[in-house]
Amino acid sequence: IIGGLLIGVLQHNLDIATAAQYYTKLTIGDGLVSQIPALIISTAAGIIVTRSSSGKDMGSEVVNQLFINPRALYIGSAVMAVLALVGLPPVPFLIISASLAGLGWMIQRYRQDEEEKARKKQDEIAAKPEKEKIENLLPLDLVELEVGYGLINIVESDQSGDLLERIVSIRKQFALDLGVIVPSIHIRDNLQLEPGEYRLLIKGNKVGGGTLRPEYMLAMDPGNTLGRVDGIPTKEPAFGLDALWIAKAQKEEAELAGFTVVDLPTVMATHLTEIIRTHAHELLGRQEASNLVDNFKKSYPKVVEELIPDPLPLGTVVKVLQNLLREQVSIRDLLTIFETLADEAHRTRDADILTESVRRALARGITSRYKTDDGRVPVLSLDPRLEELIANSLLQTEQGVQLVMDPRVAHAMIEGIATSIESHPEIAGQPILLTSPTARRHIFKLTNRFIPQLVVLSHNELAADANIAAVGTVELAHAG
């Protein structure tokens, strides 16, 4: 460059200032020519390094990223226009700026047209009647509560109802008392019910319910009331006790008279608790038991490995747990239950016999459940002759040992037990019948349908230090 300048000065008589001006322009041009390739190479390297991992080739990705958003093209157009105004050749830069702006506008219009088409398509799909899948109608809610429209304000918290909070407490209490997790209760209104009616369904079938009076409260007589209160006679739904429906304004009067006054959420929650407690064994299936086993296995993996699936399959373990829950025996102590099953499984796989072995292992917990405040366990006992009659009626069949008794004698025995309970009010709240280990489960199966509140225990299920108080005996004469 310098040599050319000197020749130009000598041959064309250029002055030094003009030559310097040419030199400056040529120097800038030479610098740009040498830097542009480096800039292109650096940009290409950056694109390659920072490209996202996808199945597209790099060329397609670059085109998509540059032209998918018109904002980038508008920014490039503005930059080109600025460069045209600061001294660079205006014509080519303005052409490039106009081209970028036009391309950005075309892309923007194209995107708007595509979005409009997509919106119209969605509107058409929404306007068409949705095809209902029949399969969606098949699943049943395990536990469901239906209420009439008059009880909706009791269920919804935003309408001063607190039944939902009580149900959460009920589920926690069952986990602590029985060791079983009650599934979430699906609550819905049913216009076919009476305004104050409710019912609880398990697997789609009604297992209990009742009718309440909205805007009223329930007053129950604990047996030591001091006066009368005007009200509508009724039965308390959970236990069938005599009660009165009273207006809310009468609450203080009833309490002063000695009545126990409860609101409707408390009545419903108490009834739901008793219904679920009675049907707790129906809420524990293979899937629920598998979840319990998986959670227990985190702490005691070896105990589970030596029990399930060999020597006992999960189905047999589930039957044992259901048998325990059917008689309100807590299964929270899974360690004792599983270790007992593992010890007894080499002798038998009969679920009923295994259940009796587990009950013996849980004797301390069973005894503490039925102790009174003074430490006694009040029980009814069977006359020895009646015990002998039952023992002689046990017959080995293909289904195992069965109680084969004359229906008239069985009916008379049940009436004798009921009569003994009525004649001893001190155990009426929780009647317990003490019998032999071999006959216990058969007597329970016989009496459970007719006297569901009766607890049947064997001598082996009471702790050694239990203070057993025999309050009465079911005589053979009562049984025929």
C-alpha cells in the first residue's frame, strides 16, 4: 500500500494530504477484509458449540431460529438502517434493511394466519359433541358420601361447614387405632335424596346413612338429665340412642338440663366413623395391603422377604389382615403380625387358623383395648356344658373345620347370649364373651350377624396379667 502511494505521488503529482486520505481508506478496508473472515469463523464456532441437541441438522436449526421470530429480523433491519446513516454506503444497507423488514412482516402475517387457523380448528372441535368413553364409567369410588341439598353447607368449608376437616381427622384416627389407611372419601350432592338425608357407599353400595334436620341440633340424654326440653323425638344415627331435635336457640337450655348437645357435622362425623370402623376390612384389598407392605419393607426388609411370597402369598396375608380388622383388631403392629405368620406358615396356610395365632401374639394390645378405667376386663362366660356342646358340633370338612349345630339350638344360644347381655347393664356398652380357643372363631361367625357389637375372645388372647371379671354366665338352659 505504501509503495503504491509513493508511485501515485511521483507519477500523478498527488499531494501528500490526498495520498494520506487514500492511505487511510485503504488501511481501513484492509483491516475489514482481514477481520471479517475471523468474525465469520468465530460466529460459526459459537453456533456449533451452543446449538441444542435435537434431531435436526444445523442448517435447519439456524434457519428456524433466525426466521421463526420476526423480532430478530426487525432488529437486524434497524441495525442496517443505522449503519446506512453513519457513513457506510447507504444504498446497499438500506436495501438490506428494507429486505429484512419485509421478510419480518411476511413471517408475522404467516404466524398470525396459522394461529387463526388453529383457533378455528379448536373451536370446531369444542363445538362437536365429545364422545364419551364407556370405560370411564366403570371405575367405582371405594368410599363415597352422598348428601341432600340441605346438607351442602355442612360439607363446604366456605359455607361454615367443617365436615371435611373432621373427615381428615377421622382418617388420621383410623391410621392410629387400626393401622389402616382409609381412602379419600368422595363427597357429592344427590338431588334424589331428601334435603337432610345422607348415605355412605362402599364400592357403590350403600352401607349406612341417616336423615338430619338442617338448622337443628341433636340433644341426647346421657341418663342424668335434670329436666325436660321441648323437641322432636328421634334416634341418634350412630348408636340408635333416644334423642331430640332442638332449635339452636335451645342449646343453652338443653345443656343446663343435662343434655349432650351436638351440631350436625359432629353427628355425621360420628356416624361415618362407626360405619367405616364396621366395614374397615372391606377397605383393605390387595393393592392397599401391597402399599402397606412396601412401606413396612423400608424398615424391615428381611421380615417381608421371609414371608411374601414364600411361604405365604400376598392373598393369604390380606385375608389374615381382613380377619383382624373384621373384629376391630389393630394391624398397626405389622412386625408382630408378619413374624408370627412367618413362624406359623410351615404348619398351616389356612387363613383362619393363622388369624388365631396372630391374635394370640397380639394379646397385650387386645387386652388393653377392652380394659375399663379400673383395670378390669368384664366378660360373659359360657356354661361348661354349652362349651362341650359347641366342641362336639365342630366337624372337619373340605373347607376346614366348621360349626355344624342344630339351627334351633344355635338360635336358642344366641337368644341366651342376648338375654345375658341385657341382664348385665355394666357390659351393655361393650359386651365381651369369653370362650375356648378352638370355638372362638366359630362362635364369632355365628353371633356376628345377630349381635354385631359382641366381642368374642378366647383365654389365649388375654394377657397373663389381665384382671378378668366374670359378670355372668350363659347357661345351657338358655340354649335349649
